[in-house]
Amino acid sequence: MPGFEVLGAEERKEIEEVLNKGVLFRYEFGEQRGEQWKVRQFETALAEYTGAGHALAVASGTAALKVALAALGLGPGDEVICPGFTFVATWEAIFDVGAEPVFAEVDDTLCLDPNRLEDKITDRTKAIVVVHMCGGMADIEAVAGVAEKHGLILIEDTAQALGGRINGRHLGTWGACGCLSFDAVKTITCGEGGGIITNDAELWRTMSEFHDHGHDHRPVGRGNEGRRFIGLNYRMNELQGALGLAQLGKLDDMIARMRAHKARLTEALAKVPGVTFRRYPDPAGDTATFVSWFHATAEEADRFNAALSEASCGAISWYHNTWHYYRRWEHLHGAKTCRASGWPFVREDGRRLSFPPDALPASDAVMSRLLSWQIMVNMTDERLAELEAAIDKAAQAL
Ligand SMILES: *Cc1c(COP(=O)(O)O)cnc(C)c1O
């Protein structure tokens, strides 16, 4: 997820324009800024690029999730389903609005298994957060079908998959909204930053007002007509907006280059006995930030990866990684929190939420056989050749 690889003259020029005017705040100061609005321009560009009607830039991807969940009315008493394979931010945001995350199984798409979703629905379920992991896509049509059947709100965590499409339609445009991240390691980066895309003008307005202390956001003006509700500050600043504009202009080119690298590695991996690949509902719409493959058994995956590591080409084993998979979130299993009351694990009515590490056996069976390499934009021919050689060598260790 390599926006940082292509930082250059375009970003420098955008940043300089902001510094030259001297206004870092995204609102107001029209005269001083000479009507230069980088964050607003970035929002317009995001909406245009994705085909969503509206976009809101915010301070981070985590903030995007929080603002979306809050604006959609989710809170205490509500259950929100999310996958056990995601970045921790997805469920941190669910806890933060006061709702309860309910973890569901993933399948060979590495995203929510639509066939096992209904097991997790109760009379308190209000929403599903589907996460498009590792640059690819969930079976979003099927997940959206389950949400619709049960009258649940659908939110897409598209933090890792901006630019991904299914039959040309952008990820993040199926649900009520799609949440984006522009943190330092995402496909486009503002250093830190996030965004929310939506086709719902009224939701956009609520999110926009909530992320700015509840100030009213009429199409023109701000803070003139009185607040509809309390909010917080999750605003993006002009320097971030400037970076985002330059980076968004490079996105399709980055994706094209990663696709070429990925195709080469996929071809080499396909020759390894027992290797199969992550399933993509639309392979042509993958953003190619990762190549992800399965071995026949967990033991084979570990053995293959040990051989890759010996050749300085170790892959990511998400199953053993502590950041992205349920099985290794010890703070969640242990109900660890700063709050003296035990919140959010101890609820106001005294109930205790528990998240045992072995709660997702179907996901364990998928994740323990999975290995991934991150694809970089600037992968050299030498590096690709090195990875291909490591594949051949590791295949002999099987
Ligand atoms: C990065 C990420 C986030 C959070 O974004 P930040 O900008 O780092 O706060 C949320 N969800 C997923 C799936 C992510 O990868």
C-alpha cells in the first residue's frame, strides 16, 4: 500500500501552494486564502473518481469509521457485525460509539463470508461493517443482500481498497457509505487522513456537521443557523488535502504498475504444488497491493514461509500477525481497557462482553493456510527475480 513510494514534485507543489497562502484551516478565511480550498477540492476529486455523489475528508480512517457509525445513529445497545480479519480500527470505532462489535467469519475472499453472516444476527444487530481487505474485494453483492434481507445498515471499510472496483463500480459505493484511510502506509497517503464517500446527501450533511463540532453545514456557510446535535473535531487540514490531491492523481498509475508486478509473482506461485489463490469476485478490479495465496495445510504454509525467509523473501502470515487477525488480539480477549469501570467490556447494565480467541474456527482454517506478499509500486526487476527464485527454492521444501 505504497503512496509514500511516489511522493515527489506534485506533492511539493501542492504543499507549497498552501504554505504560500498561509491558511491551514479547511474552512473560512476566504479572502486570505485567495479562494484556495485544498480539502474541498480533494473531496470533489474523491467523489468524482469513485462516482459517489459526495465525499467528506476527515482526520484518519479510524475517524471516518467513527463519524460514519455516529452519523448513522449507532450506539449503546446496538450490535455491529464485522469480520475477524481487519485492522483493529474497525472494531475500535464500533466500541467508541458505544456499540458492540460481533465478529463474523471470513472465507477465501479474505472478507466476510456471506453464508455465515446470518449466524451472527440477533434482534439487537443494527449494522454490518464489511472490510475490503488487502486491496481486493468482499463478495459485496451477497453481503449487501444479507443486509437488505434483515434491514441492516451496511458500511464499507474501504481503507485498504481505494480504486478497487467490481464491474467498474467502485468499492465503497454499495453501502450507506464507504470509509477510506490515507495514513502513512495506504495506497494514497496524506501522512494521516481519512475520507467517507456516500450517495446520500442527507447522510453527508450529518457526517460533515458531526465531524466539525455539530456546526451546521449548509451548502454555503458554516455555523450560522444553530446546531442540530453535538459533535466532535475530526477535520482534515489543508496540508493533508494538498497531499491527497497530488496522490489521487497518481492512483491509477500506481495500481497499473502493481498489477504488472503481481501478475509476474502470481505466475511463479501458480507452479507450486498445492498453491491456490485468494478469490476475487472481480479479479480485474483488484488494486493489486498484495498477492495472497493458500497452501493445502497450515503446516505447509509455515514450512514454505520458513524457506522464503531463509532467502530473505519472507511472506506475511496474517494468522501469526498480531495486528490484523482476531486470534492474536490479546487486548480484546483480555478485555483490557483504560477505563476504571471496565467499559466497553463491562456494559452499563453489568453485562460482560467476552471475545474468546477460538471463536472463529472457519476463519482460522482459512487464515492459517494463507501467506501474502505486499506488492510495491517501485519493485525492481532484480527484486522480482529474487522473489521468483525464492518461490522455486521454497517449493522444494514442501
Ligand atoms: C488503516 C485502516 C483503518 C484505519 O485507518 P487510519 O487512517 O490508520 O486510522 C481502518 N480499517 C482498515 C481495514 C485499515 O487498514
